[in-house]
Amino acid sequence: MNLRQLAHLTALAEEGSFSRAAERLHLTQSALSRSVQTLEDELGARLIDRAGKRSTLTPLGEAVLARARRITLEAAEIQRSAELLRQGEAGTIRVGLGSGPGALLMTPLLAHVAPLYPDVRVAIARGSTDLQVQQLRQRELDALVIDARRMAPAPDLVIEPLTELRAGFVSRAAHPLAAQAAVRFDDLLRYPVATTPLSDEVARILVERYGPRADPARMGALVCEDVGSLLDTVAQTDAIFLGVIAAARSGIDAGQLAELRLSPPLAAGARFAYVTLAGRTEAPVMQVLRRFVAERLRD
């Protein structure tokens, strides 16, 4: 028994036919059949029931497949570990950024890596949390930096808390509400609210603080994963941004945007986390990302 035979069995189980599995493995059908037959001979029992063009696993085949997947995964991780140790501060940073982290980190990360780490390639993915978790599980990404409130805990995920950034409401500097010393929530609702999709926990906090009208399902008129686009819209219209204040900091410092002084103030924030896949060897180059995230995710 060897890793190649186990990989052949796995491909056959996933494809359901010798022809498709052989094509995927770049083998002839006869070579694949011999490989599986040799494995069956070594185990002394059938692993595959062959019925016409369709191939299904026997009960023993199901048991062997479960172990084969773990063994081949571990073998791949051993090879990956050796390769990563050879890379050092080289290789690829493949990271998924949530809406808030994307606004705070994406451009600064690219500008940081380009001059200091010429041998490092950065690949940034954006999208919904569910999509990014799927990409992480499929090993298309190596890490995520996202709002932990939008993450469902799972045994195959390692969720490391990073920091909590204050949230609030932001308008253009010349907005009618910007000059008020205390803005009531009802006054704010006269204008469109621009926000990213919010977690159930944040929705609960809003409703507890300001009443049923603060439910994001009723309040959010402009909903988008791209914080930069939301802030651009706020700068050009009377829409009001609800989100992490740090994402609007440059516009506030430049005098283009203003944080609204709500009464009572919003007592909520974004809890960012660094998420990786349990059991997956982390490339040394990912320390570049970890250090950068720790330095930049601040109010």
C-alpha cells in the first residue's frame, strides 16, 4: 500500500467512474484499475463495486477512503512544511479581508509589501464572510482578517481575536446634522444609512440602544461589502455611514467627513479576528501579514 494508491482510490470515489477518475489523474483506465486492484489484493477484500460505468464504494471502501483522505492530507502538509521552510521571507500571502479590514488594510498592505519584500506575492480576496470561509477551507486562502461577530465557530477553524474598533455614524462635513452638538436617532433616520451587512449581535445592540427602528433590516438603505464605496457615497450625498470610525479617519482628518455626535452614543464596535485552518502549516511569510495587521488595526 502506498500514497499513490490511496490518492487513486480517493479520486475514483469522488468521480464515481474509472474514466473520469483516470482523466483527472492523467492515467489510462487500465493503469487506474490495476492500482485499485493491487490495493484490494493487499487488503484481501473488495473496495469498489463495479456496476456498468458506475463505481461505488463497498463498506470497507468507505472506511478505507476516510483514512486515505486523512493520510494523503497529512502527507501533503509534510511536503508543504518542507517547502515553506525553504522559502523564508518569500512566497505568497493569500488573505481574505472582510469589509472593515479591507478598508483599513488593503491598500496600505500592498504599499507596505511592495518596497520591503520584493520576493513576496500578495493575493487579496474580497467578498462575503461565507465565501471567504469556503475559500479558506478549500485552501485557496491561507488566512482571513474579518469581523469575528460575523464568524460561526467551527472545529476546523482557528479564530484568534485581534482588536475591537469603535463604531459610529459618519456624514459629509457639510451635512445638516454635522454641526449639531447632539443628534437624535430619529433625526438621523431622515437620511439614507449606508452600511456593510451587520451581524445579528450588532443588530441586537442597535435595537436595544435606539429601538425597533434601528433594526438594520429596516434602517440600512445602502448596503455594500465595500466600505470605500460607502464612504465615497457619503462624501458626495446626505447618506450617513454606519461602521468602524477608523475606516473614515482619513476623510475626517482631511475635513471631508465628520463623526456625528449621537445622543445616546452608540456603544458597539467591530471585533476583528485572524482566522486560519486548523492543522494547516503556516508559511513563514505570513508573519509579514501578522505583524502588519497588529500595527495597523487601531482606532
